[in-house]
Amino acid sequence: MLAKRIIPCLDVLNGRTVKGINFLDLKDAGDISDLASRYSEAGADELVFLDITASSEVRKTQSVWVGCVAAAVNIPFTVGGGITTEKDVEFLLKKGADKISVNSAALRCPELIGQLSYNFGKQCVVVAIDAREEDGVWQVYGKGGREKTGKELFSWAQEAEERGAGEILFTAMSQDGTRRGFACKTLARLTGKLGIPVIASGGAGKLADFYEVFDTGKADAALAAGVFHYGELTVGEVKEYLEGKGIPVRM
């Protein structure tokens, strides 16, 4: 079995890391470079950086922020927010990103997934999906959770894979920031339908949540933010706990 990955996430607004609940009520969580450096040194497997208002503000990811984070880490680094063209990806990779995450642009133009996969390799392309269960259907949202798209989680994830996505980053919007645990039943269903890795996001609050997301949810990686930013858990504590429970991790 491949090692499971622990991935801290930096949601960035106006050059600062922020964290909210259900994508709302954002609060400051610290300096992006300081947090990135801390997680790199703590043994995080990867880092995700999301410029969370780039798409809704119809602008590109702030490259100066990307450069600051790239200089602070020595682990793989994914960047998302406002990416709409191949030139955007080329620029971010030159700034130090290892992968890119597309969400709203892929929803508007699904062909973009294939174009990026062809030009940069599918290992570089993460398709992020923000979804919420409504009347028994997992509805997909774009523009940082602000716009309902009419797409359904499982069919959209399968389409993204068919078009060339290398990974899916699934955020359960109803769990985001709540510390109630990941949406594991939905994750298990999603991972069962896909042949590419799934990164689980939304709901990490305690050590047991990380075990459940891998054991029950069958996720390939777990992404968390606030629980790490505010010092409630460390990456090292999570990995030691998982190793003790028989979950393979890189120590």
C-alpha cells in the first residue's frame, strides 16, 4: 500500500492565511511564509496554497505570494486560484509550484483539464471540487463556494479523470472548518469510482478523524488547515498516531 499523505492547506486572502467555517467567517491564521516553513520542517508530505478570491474577483493568483511560499518549503507545492490558461500554469511552475489546482475554470471549460494534462503531464493537474449535499445530491460549487454549477460530484469527478486530471481534491463544504470529521461515506463512494488519487478536505478536528478518512474514506491524502494553523495538532502527531494504527505514512 502506498504511503498516505498529510497535506496542510494555506487559504490565502490579501496576503495572509485565513480560515473559516463552511467557507464563511474568515479569520486570520498567520503569515503564509512562516506557516509554509513550519509545515515543511514538520514533515508535511505536500503543501496546498489557494488564493481563495482570485476566481470570484476574476484575477490571477498573486505571484509574489507564490514566490514567498516556494522559497520557504522543500516539499511538493500545489497552487490554485484564478488559473485559466496554459500560460498561467507555465508562469506558476516557474515561480516554484510543483502542481496546479483548477476548479472554476475547469467547470467553465472542461477541455482545459485535457490541455493542461497534455502540456504539463497529468501528475501536475489537480482538479479541485467543492461540493455540498442538498436533498440527497452532492451539488458542485464554483468561485470559492459562491456559485452553484448544476454539476453533481461523482459524475464531474469521473469526467475530470477521463479528461486527464491526475488527482481530485474534494472539499465537503458542509464539513469545512467544523472539526466534525471528514465526509467519509461520500469519500469511500468517490474513491471507489475513480482510478486516480483523492485528497480529502473538510472536517479535520482530532486524531481519530485522520484514521477514519483513510480507513473508512479510503482517501489517498488528507488535507487540513485550522487544526494545524492554530496548534491543536501537529503533522508529526498525526503521523505518529497513524503509524501506530497501521496506516502507512512517511515518517
